Amino acid sequence: MLLEILSKIKSFVQACDKLTLCFSLVVLNQLFGFTPSFPSIILYSSYIVYAVYVLLCRVDFLHKGMALFLLYIPVELLITAPNAVFRSWERYVFFVLLIVCVSPLLSSERLYTARLNMFRIVLFLSVIIGVGSFIARFVGINYMFQGDIDKYAGVGMFGGITTHSMLLGPVAGIGAIYMSYCGYECRKWIYWACAACCLFAVMFSASRAALMSSLAGIVVTLYKQSGATSRFIRMGVVLGLIFMVSYPVWGGALDAVKQKNEGNKKAGSVISSRENLWDARIAEFQSSPVLGVGFTAVDDAVKGGTMPYDVNTGMVESGSSWLIILSMTGLIGSIFLLPLFVSSFFLVWRDPCSFSALISGVLVLFYVHMIAEGYIFYAGSLLAFMMWLTVGVAHDCKYVWRE
């Protein structure tokens, strides 16, 4: 098994475009807590170099909605003039680089292949993160950087071999979806065992959003793979019985999730940690429904808008990617952007290729996870990188790629 995996890795590295491989590894190196971090200048330079590479490729298709969104943001920023503390212009430039590098903004056969290869790298590393963090839990390894807010919360303190629990959750979830897909395709128990390890790593992260989105992604992937509702129900019953019977063994893995849930109930509701943030984003949208309050910005003047942000970096705790599309870019930005997300899902859902079941599941993971986490516009976020890449690969199925 190990020799087979190593052989596949070798073949992949030999076939993969070397610039795409290097770019992916430089960016995704940030996933790991035990590897040396690249200086910011190297990370930014890698985005610039790869964006230039993409722009120099022959382009067969330009996504007009995405292009119009990128043209709209500077106009919106000039009109709304958000507080400079949010660094909206700098974040816009970085966002453009991300979109050029991994989104379906520009498409050609060469770019389809590049995005698919990057996606495969993400899948492989997600399994390493999930299984590795599962093992790390029992040998006392935890590379999570604990900030003041984390220490105050007291739960969600396990990041495994990643730098934070909020990163571990969704990334391990991707690994769980991938291994579930492989388990169904290959009918080998080792894949199901790896899927279980990844899912346990999600539980250890204590992220309820990551757990719900991971389960949703697994269900969607297996449902599409099964090809028939009756077959999916039979498989679901078998898996459900296995989980129920074995609950006394693994139930303790949910302790951190339960603890966080109880803490939120005492604070008023099970979603109290997000409720104020959601109210603030809705209030901001209501105050400026057409243009929004500004790209990557919030408005303290709006009722309920006094939400936390870092005065040094301008980073905003926004609470929902879907809501900040409305609050930060308004109806105009939503009209340009939302059709891309909808069409990407239906394109890959209707695609007959078996690999599309996996992409559907990962896409659903991000769509559900984005209800509670607001990283969609923050190019420095690894989750933003992976989400936009997944959207790009899903959109590409309309054209030429096949497994």
C-alpha cells in the first residue's frame, strides 16, 4: 500500500507542471505547524509570479461575472471610502492575485490541468493533516498557536499538526470526504479507516461548523457516487449502525464540541458566538444595500456594528462569508458573484464523471462552512485559497477535464 502511494506521488510530481507544483507547496506550507514559515515577501512574490504565468497562458474563456466583480470593487471603494484601518485596497490587490491564480476567471486547457493538479495536492495534504492530527492527539502533539481569545474560550485548543483548530476542522473535513470517496470507489477498508481518523480530527478541533459541513460533504459525495437513492439508503443504514454500535468507544471525541455547545447555550443560544456577528452584517447591509459598506470593511456607526477587528492588521471577525458578500459589496456585488457559486455546484452535480462526486462534496463543505466563517474575500486565508480553487475546478467540468 505504501509503495503504491509513493509510486503515485512520484508519477504525479513528474507529470505536474513544476511552477504549479512549487506555487501550491509554497502556499499550502502554511497548513503545517512544524514546517518553517516562508517570509511574507516570498508568499506574495509566489502569487505575483504565478498570476503572471496564468495571464501569459493562452485563454479560451473569461468569466464575465467574476471580471465585472473585480472591476466593480475599486469603484465601490472610491464611493464608500471605508476606514483605512481595514486596508481594503491592499486586500483587494491580494484578492485579485488569488482570483487570477485559482478561480475560474480565466480558463484554458492548460489552466484546467493546473487547477486540477492543485486540487489533488490539496486533497492529499488534507488527508495528511487529518490522519496526522488524529495521531498527534494521542501522542501529545499540538502545534496550535493560542491567542488571547482562544485561551479565554477554553475550548477548541487543539490544532493538531496545523496552526489552529479553526483550520484543522475544515481541512481534516476535506480529507474525510476524499477518503470516503476512495473507500466507496475502491472498496478497501484502509480508506474508510483514514476517513474515520480525519473525521475524528474534525471533532477534536471542536468546530461545530466544520463538523456539520464535513458530514454534509460526505453525504453529498456518497449520495452522488451511489447513483441511486435506495443504494445510498442501504449504505447509510450500515454506516449509521456501525457508528451507533461503536459510539461508546468514540463518543468522547465529541466532548469539546459538546462543551462549546453548552457554553453557547448558557450565553443565550447555540449560535450565540455568531448571532451578534450575523446581526451586525445584516444591519450593515440594510444601511447600504446597493453598494455595501466597503470591501473587507465593517461599519461601526451601524447599529450592532461594533464588532471585533484587529486595529493593527484590520482583520475583521465577520461571522459569515455569505453575509459579507451582501454587507461589504451590496446587491451589485452579489449579482456579479452569487451566480458563479450556484452555477459551479450545478455544473459539477450534473457531471457524470465519478470524480465530480468528490468535488461536489468538497464544494458543499465550503458552502456550509461559509455560513459561519467569513474568509471569502481574505486572500491570505488558506481556506479562501482552497475554496476558490474548488469553485474553479467545479466550474472547469463544463469544459474539458475528466478523471
